[in-house]
Amino acid sequence: MTLAAGKKTAVLLVNLGTPDAPTVPAVRRYLREFLSDPRVVEIPRVAWWFILNVFILPFRAAKSAHAYRTIWTDKGSPLLVYTTDLGVALQEHLVRDRGGLMDLEVGVAMRYGHPSVAEQLDSLHRRGFGKVLVIPLYPQYAAATTASIFDAVFDTVRKWRRIPDLQLIGDYHADTAYIDAVASSIGQFWKARGDTGKLLFSFHGLPERSRALGDPYYDQCHASANSIAQKLGLEPTRWQLVFQSRFGPAEWLKPYCVDVLAELPRAGCQDVDVVCPGFAVDCLETLEEIAIANREVFLKAGGRNYRYIPALNSGPLHVSMMSKLIQRELGSAP
């Protein structure tokens, strides 16, 4: 097998990012970079600069830092730890799968924070990689996430005299290996701990206007959830799709996760499992918001048993799935 006609080839896995530490200054720096991205907040820049620096950062940084401290590990931020572990495991898997030939390097970057997309691409450039496959770790495409990563890639390489062959994956929401991996993860969880009878597929929310602007995210979330539910053989009454992490006064994609969790006990559902198929690895949003804060919402409303099903993280299901995706995209599948 050959890759890119003999060119040194790299795969760059890119995730959202994380503060360097669970401290107010570090979180403030991270939030400023994140929320200053016009892809993330699509309102006039002058007005948003004022809102961000006067009303949001002085207060949200402390609250977010406290949330980060509840999930921080000895190795650091879970998102960075799990993403790095995924990259290492994937590198080892690909080397074994390719007969021990070290002709493909897997790297990890963060859209916001470190290691940045620019830092990692510059490193690959200096070391002579002629082809780079960029994979945003977002199964469903959104301008606020996937397109922002592409912006960072293009902003970096446009400064170079010689640009390598670039290949970018926009989404893998309907990829068979992805659907199988998520369904298998849920199935393994139920085999070990039992099935509550109700499953929520919770995806990160976006402003409702994103749909009108042409974002395919909403439809892709529904397509992924439907495919996973079908793979599990779930009846329509057994599962529901919801959206989490609403921010600000505008209307966001519905139904809201917290609203559904508050209503389920009143409708006679006292046991629920929640899974987040839009997250490649666990992070603040899944470990603190979904697993802790939303659990309190459900129990306070009269629920009895609330369980969060972990993301694929760096487990063998994820590694195998990403390996298939990479080898297919590079045209080097055995």
C-alpha cells in the first residue's frame, strides 16, 4: 500500500479546546479566544466585543472555572487527555494494521488553546509532510465548529510558499463505522448495567437561526440518532432527541434537554439514560453539564434513576472506527 504517492502523510485530529488550567485567568483567556470567533457568535463585532468584555468574561470565567475544577483530572483537562489518548492509540493501531510501517503520523490539535492548529501544522510543515488529512472530531457538521477549524487551517497555510496536499473531512454523521461504534457502546453499557427503558440522544445546541442560514447540523443530528436507534432496534417510544447547552436569550434548537428531563417524571418516566453522540470524547459539557447538573434537574423533578453513557473516548470501538475512516479517506484500506 502507498499513501499520497510516497509523500509523508499526517492525520490531524482537531477538537474544540480547553483552558490550560481550571483557574479564572486561564479560563478567561480560553473563553476570550473561543467567544471572539465570529463563527461561534454571529452578531456584529463591535456590539459583541462590548457584551463579551463587559458582561460575560468578568462573570462567566469564575463560574466556568468552578465547573472545570469538578471534572479536572491529575493529567489535566479530560477533553485534552482523552483526545491525546485517542491520537496515541490510533497511531499504534494504524502501525499494527499497516504491518509496522511508520508511514503515517497521527497528531492532535485544539481549535482554541494548545496545542493549536497553527502550532501542529507548522510542525508538520517543518518536518516535510506532503499530505495532511484534517479530521474535526465533530461527527455532525456545523459552521460554528467544523467550519471554524477549516478557517484555522486555511489561515495557517495561506502564509506558506509551498502548501501540502490538504484533505478535510466535513462530517461523518452517517458513516457506518461511526453508527456501529456508538450503538455498540450503548449496547455494552446496557449489557453491563441494564437498560432503563428510555434513552435520550443529547446534542450540543445551536441558535435556531443556524438552520435558516443553511447549517445542516440539525438534520444530521436527527439522521445520526435515527440510525443509532435503528441499529439498537429501539421503538420510537424508547428514545428521544434533545439539545443541550443553550446560551443567551435567543431561541435555540429544540427540544431543550433540561426541559425534557423536567417533564419526563411527570409523564411517568422515572428512569433515563443519556448519551451524547456528537461528542467524540468526554469534556466539560458531558461530564459536568450532562452527567452532574442535568442529573440534578431530573432527580429534582421526581426522577429516580439517571445515567450518563460515556463518549467513545480512546476506547477500542473509537480507535477501530477512526482507523477505518482514515484508511478509507486516504485510499489505503487493506
